[in-house]
Amino acid sequence: MPKPSPFSVIDGSITAAQGFSTSSVFCDIKKLGTGKGSNKGKKHDLAVIYSEVPATAAGMYTTSQVCAAPVKVCAGRTAKGWAQAIVVNSGNANACTGRQGVKDAEAMTNAVGAALGVDPLTVLVCSTGRIGVTMPMANVLKGIAAAIPLLASGVENAHASAQAIMTSDTRPKEVAVQFKLGAKVVRIGGMCKGAGMIQPGMSGTGARPAAALHATMLGFITTDAAIQSATLQKCLDHAVAQSFNCITVDGDMSTNDTVLVLANGLAGNKTITDLSRADLAKFQAALNYVTLQLAQKIVRDGEGATKFVTVRVHGAKTAADGQAAARAVANGALVKTSWFGCDPNWGRILGALGASSCTLVEEKIDLAYALPGSKKLTYALRRGQPTSVTFAQLCKIVANPEFELHVFLNLGRGEGTMYTCDLSEEYVDFNKGDVTDPTSLGG
Amino acid sequence: MPKPSPFSVIDGSITAAQGFSTSSVFCDIKKLGTGKGSNKGKKHDLAVIYSEVPATAAGMYTTSQVCAAPVKVCAGRTAKGWAQAIVVNSGNANACTGRQGVKDAEAMTNAVGAALGVDPLTVLVCSTGRIGVTMPMANVLKGIAAAIPLLASGVENAHASAQAIMTSDTRPKEVAVQFKLGAKVVRIGGMCKGAGMIQPGMSGTGARPAAALHATMLGFITTDAAIQSATLQKCLDHAVAQSFNCITVDGDMSTNDTVLVLANGLAGNKTITDLSRADLAKFQAALNYVTLQLAQKIVRDGEGATKFVTVRVHGAKTAADGQAAARAVANGALVKTSWFGCDPNWGRILGALGASSCTLVEEKIDLAYALPGSKKLTYALRRGQPTSVTFAQLCKIVANPEFELHVFLNLGRGEGTMYTCDLSEEYVDFNKGDVTDPTSLGG
């Protein structure tokens, strides 16, 4: 049995922690008019998150060499360790927009800073949507002006903001937890978006994580914990490494992937530093949970996905090997299509493993399926040889909407985990776009 | 205008060169019975290729760490430089079949050797089909016994063999050329199969080509040229590097990828060695053509493919960078689905480039589209910025069943080329398989 959690899950998301408010509006960022992709429901497309006091801040960003203007702007600001507000839009990624893109991203933060009466350099900015189109700044600035007076800490506003950042997502993605540090109650809440172009490989330093390649996913986390900014960045590094950087929908890394966390200290706990062992461990555990829940929600809402699959590699020569092996399986087009067909085609899994950069010895590989959370492993292969388990028995497991795949390389102690989904016709149908309506085509 | 070819294209394929014969039979390698995937038309599933005299031989094999039994058997034999016959089956890949698989592959060569009266060690073997199922040796051996007496050099037999090796292919793939070396007429002919699990990364030495990752594709080339075996292997290395190793359908490298060439010397030309400059150049040019034609036929017949796209990267820092960039674009799920939708979504192309291992500077990138063979480039991007070319103009090019994409990185002299196709719903539908009929599920 897992140990009882050191935190409890609560309602709410980015306004669960004290001192945070949010609001969202529709300001027609796609400039739609009458196209088929038009936002008839006027879904909100711009959100603001605000902390009533300055917060320590940390960020993780795409390691794509083609990174969007907001990424360029934010990375420098979180590196300084402080922020007080975030502005986010959907509908336009502000990527591949050159110098104008950076000016526009800065203008967004300037507008928010002026309206809130805070230093614009403490305002962060994120965008998601079509690549290669400059921002409709008149609409954006009107949206910001309209959003600021609506800031509120109610859960309704948080839900609305979680919807405002959606692009191809079919549902908002939110989570919040609380736990105690000493006598103080600390809360961490978050929201994220992402469904396609999902294989984040984020870093806080610009150095690409060894095992990671590629999404647009945006994640926003708020907490009222008091924590030093350098410690917060390290906690975020750890949290993202075991969550957002372990998911893949389609193997495509985005130009815009970003996770931001603001910690405003209003919980009144003793400030967490690298030296606060017990408190740090509790905070890390809670942050890990929040990021993992959010990351898994992205995979479960993957474009066209019908299955949620956890790929666990055990006994690799190194941890990097284990992660590379898990990633190769999770990204294999033939593996993913077979899962869509509920087909336990482990030959394709071996094919993906064999083609990966992970060292392996075919004759040493064990391969097993399991239902989620179950300790019962059903072995398809032992030492590279098919077991007596029948095709029908394996089919029964793979027919579930969720299952786990365990690969034992039996070469060392390296482990790797990836959360992924199947590849369906709907993914293709969705992403082929509609050339009669350029605005319908997501980045 | 391209220079006139130093060779001419002729009818026929693997029996175009003197002294080669082939035959094929149906021997029910899938052991079908009544399943939906049953081979109702009794499509041939076993072929033999035979040279009436011993031939120099060369081979290129998958660099997957999980390689099929026939690959293990063949690699050692072509390394010795001589062969006289090849036996090939479809319906079963003889991969992930352990020690029994190797014994079965050897037994196939022994049966052919005995029936033909040649040393079994000069018989090569290839398999393609489902992974993880041991070979139905009774059927296979009956098939071999039936095929040998049918060996003939007519073009009908060659066509039938080209069909016998097909799995998910919708059509046979054959080509032949002839040219003169001195007064002697030399012929090279070939056939191949492959439609899915296509991204070969083959090597003659086991060292994975730097830029290559991953297919099942099988290619068989016969020539009556007299050429030393070491020289033949080098020629094949060059030819595969610019053909089979530059294609991708789905980014999946197979456990079975193999290209074999037999050269029996019956043309009577002066034996080609590393020192025979002019003759070597002519032979290489013809072999390059044969392999490129065959490789492109695989992409054109890619599972569910509706488009043939040539991705050319120019001005990369290094050749490896250029190839990595071309490969990243050619394998991008979002890029491929956009092509299926006839959508010139160059933002996704930049996304794929940015996530690749290729060094690039966004502000230096030019990106252009062209119709096949046309010198007219239509630029979507110059120096990282959208041009005034309209979306509709780009749509017109991408709506063609074939087009070229040119990426200019403007950083150096590295070049890279990949031949690829789009990703359609039909690919997914085909590969999701049918779990009610395991035999329908290709490897």
C-alpha cells in the first residue's frame, strides 16, 4: 500500500492559495469574423493571474531552438526570482514573429503592470495558438484592460481562467492541495492546458534535458508557501522532471512550453530554503503531486486519445537509458496505433526498444502488462521469449482505457517512466486542419 | 537540365541481369485457416532468387538492437563476400523468436542449398511479417521444395516474386537499368517491399548511421557486373545512404530491414575494384539510381499515404545536422497531418526544426516550397520572417500529390534530404489491426 499522503487534495486551482486572484475575458485574439473556426461561444481567450504581494517565482521553458517571444521575455524575468502577475492568451502563440513578437509580449506585460500598479518586469506572459501570426495587439490590450477590474479569488474565476487558456483541450485541467508546515496551512494550486504538440522537454537553464525532446503545454502553479526563489526553482526542476517532461502525446515539442510557479509567502510558514529538510520534502512532495496530476490530465485529454498508458522501464543500464527506452515506446507510431486497436502487439514494442538509443540485450528482456495500480503483472515475454500467456489474455488488459506496460531490461538499475496515449484516426482528422479557414489551424 | 543518364532504364527487375532466375509459391506461412486476414487469393508468400554461378555479395542490415534471426544469419554470410541464392518469405518476420528463430532461418538456407546443390552458406535468407511467432517450418520447407523446380528468368517470374515479398504493400516495386562498361552491357535490377514500419537505418558494419533511426523494408538487387566483393559493399553503402536510409513513412525502424546485392560477373566486364575509376563511377551511378527508385517507391506506397514530399535542408553547419533537420521535419506528426490536410502549416515545420538536434538560428532560416523538379521556389519565410506570399499561394503547392520543401539554415554547407509522406487516418486505421484475427497484424 502507498504511504498516506502528506497532503490532502482540495477544491480549486490557481486561487486556492491565499492572496491570488484571477480573471479572464474574450477579446477575439483569433480575429475571427465568420470563419468556420470562429469562436461562436466567445470562449475566453485571455486570462490574468495576480498575487496581492510580490512572489518568488520559478519557470521551466521549452528547449526548442525556435522558441516563442513570451518564452524569451519570461525566461529572463523568472531568472531574477520575483514576479507578481501573469498574463496568458490562447488563439495565437506569438511564435516565429521576430522582433515584433518580443515587443508585443513586452507590451502585454507593460499593460498589465500599469493597470495593476506593479513593476512591469514582475509580470510574466504566455501565449498558445497558431504559430507565425503577429499578435492582434489592439484586441489584446482591450482584453487586458477589461480583465484587470474583474480579478477575484473565487473558484468560478479560476475555472474560467482554466478554460480561457485552452486550445484543442476538451476540458479544463486544475488541481489543488493543502498541507501543514509547522502550524501553518500551505496551499498549492495549479492549472494547465495542452492536448497536442505534446512532448515537453523543459529546462530552467536552457540546457535540454538529456532524455527529453518535445508540446504546447502551459502550466501555472500558485502557492502561498514562503520559499526562497532558488529553492523554488530547484523544486520545480524536480517536479517537472517527473511529470511534464515524462509525457508525450505526439512527440512534437512546442515552441511555447512553459511552466510557471509563484510563491507569495502569505501562508506565513518559516521560509523554505535548501536547508529546510523536512519542510522542503513536504513541499516537494505536494508540488510533485500537483505537477504530475496536471501532466497526466494533458495525456488523458490528448488529441483523439482513447487510452492512457504508463510505460515503465526497469533495470536499464543507466537512468538516461531507461528514460530513452520508455520514450521510444511511448512515441512509436506503430505501438500507439496498435493500442488504439486494443492490440497487445508486443513485437512492435520490441521493435521500438531495439531502435532506441537504450542499450539492451534481446535475450534478457521481460515484458509485462498490468492494470493501473495493480501489482499483478501479466508477462508476455520472459528473457526475450514469448510466455504461455495467450493473446486473448493480453488483449483483455489492453482493451482497458488505462493500463501499464512494464519492460525489464535486466541490465542495471536505471528506471524510466513515460505517460502517453494511443494514436487514433481522430488525432489525424483534428490536425489535418481546414485550409479554407486558416484560423482553425493550431500551432 | 540534368545531365543525360549514363544508363538507360529497361524492363524487368531481379532477372534482368544475365544468369539470374527466380520463382515464388504460396505455402501458407500465416497458417491462416478462416481468419479475416486470410490469404484468400493465395498470394505467393515465398520466393527464391538464384544465380547460376557464385556471385560476390554485399548486404546492409537494420541497426536495431532487436534484430530478426534472418538478419543474424545473413550478416555473417555477406561479410564473407559470396552468395548464390536468396530465399525470402512474407507473413512472418522470424523476429523475437530466440534460438529457434536462428535454427529455422538456417534450416531455410540448408533446404535451398540442398535443393540447388550449392553450399548452404552461400544461401541468404530474409523474412517479413508478424514479429514474435516462430516460423511454420513444415509449410516453409514444402514451399522451398515447390519453388526450386519453378526457377526461371522470365519477367513474369520476377513480377511474381516481387508480389510474393509484399506485406502491406499495395503494389510490387521493381526497376532495372543497363549501361556499358567497355564493350560489355551490364545490367542491374532490383525489387523491394515496404510500406509501414519504415525508417531504415541500415549499416554494413553494425554501426548505426549517425542520422538514421529506424522500417521493414527488404531490397534485393542483382547484377551481372563483375565487381570485387569489398568494392561492391562500399558501392552498396553509398547507394543505401542516399536512398533507403533517407526515407521515412512512420519513423519506425524494423527488426528486419535488409538490402542484398548479388553480382555474378556474367556480363564479362573487367572486374571492378576500388581502383577502376570510370567503371566504378558508372556502376555507382546506376546502383544509386536503382536504390533511389526502389526507396521512393516505398514512400509512394506508404501506408495510407496521399502525398510524396521531398524535404531538403541546405546550409546546415554540418552534413549530420542537415540530415537530422530533414529527418525531424519528415517525422513530425503534426507536420505530416498538416500535409494530409493540404495545409502549408510552416509553423509546425519550424517547431520540428527547433526541437531537432540540428543547430539553427531562427532569424536566419529561409523556407520555401516547390513543385517537383521545378527550380521555382515559393518562399514562405525569409530570415525567419513570413514573406508576402499568401496562405492561398502556399496551399496551391501543398495541394499537389508531390511537392518539395526547402529549408535554408544559412549556417554552413551541410545538406540533408529525406523522402517522406503524409500521415492519414488510413495509416491509423490500417495499423490498429484487428484483434479478432492476430494473423492480420503485421510486425
